[in-house]
Amino acid sequence: MTHRLLIVEDSDEDFTAIQWALNRLNRALPLDRCADGDAALTWLQEASNWPSLILLDLNLPGTDGREVLGALRRDARTRTLPVVVLSTSASARDINDCYALGANSYLTKPVNFAQFTNQLRLTLDFWLEAAQLPQAPEAP
């Protein structure tokens, strides 16, 4: 199975860090990026290449990560997609809210690049190697 990631991230620097970390990990995965929540929801409605995993920033302009997560879980087509929230916030309220909305996991973005790379490695090893993922929904 060819895995694909959807990165919902407004920060060019954070998106570049994800690309660098994937490169360092020798993970040549197809990436799709949406810079805000509205674009992510539109992309998922129109996607022909379904992602295996979504990395979702919490604090996005416009429709934020919480709203995106809620919309994903209300939609039968996207309800089962694995979503990992990747945020700078370590607030207990943010963490609890995301799990209540259906996040599969919540990670705080480390400032240290080596820690970030290791965190991404562990996440991808679990979701793309160990976990059994749901099948992509059939197109409407």
C-alpha cells in the first residue's frame, strides 16, 4: 500500500520542518498540504488520492483545527481517517478538547529538530507500519 499524508499546516516553517524530517527519515511519502482548515475540508471532499494519515495543526487561520476535526468526525466519508493533532499548545484544555472531538492522538511540536524528527518517526512507524488503517471511502 502506498501511503500518503495530508498536512494541514499554515506555517511554512513548520511544513518545511516536516519535509526535512521526512527526508532525514528516508520516508519518501507523497504529501498534500492545505494551509488552512477550509482548504483541508474542500480538499477532502474533492480528493482522488485519499490520505493514510492527517497531521493537523490546531491553530489555523479561519476554520481552526478544532472545527476541522469536528467536521471530519461528523462526515461519514472522513469519520475514520486517522488524525494526529500536531500543535505548539500543551494546554490540557486543548488536548482534552481534541480527544473529545475525535483526535486519534495529540502531539506537542518540540522546538528541537532532533526531537521533532524522532516524534515524527514514532508517529509514522505506528500509523503507517503497525496500525491497520481503514480503507478509503468510495467516491460519491
